[in-house]
Amino acid sequence: MSVSKHRGLSGKSHVFHLVLTLCTCGLWGLLVWLPLWIFRLVVRRKHVTRHYY
């Protein structure tokens, strides 16, 4: 059996960020969401897999 752990936002988190962006007239998207998105493009993600026997 192996267990994989993935980084990233769940579907509910994406909706929450979208609502915050709309409520703050785009400021949340420009100051938080966009820099995080760019950072994730630049920095490689590590994929961790553990094997249990």
C-alpha cells in the first residue's frame, strides 16, 4: 500500500479565495492569490510517496 500526499488547495479553498477576491474588488487576488500562483510556478513541488508493507 502506498500513500501520496499532494500540496495545493481543495475545491472549497478555491471558492473561498474567489469570494474574497470578489468582495475586495480584486485586491485579494492581486496581493495574495497572484503572487502565490507565480511562486508555485517557479518553485518545484515535491511529490512524497510512502510505501507501507
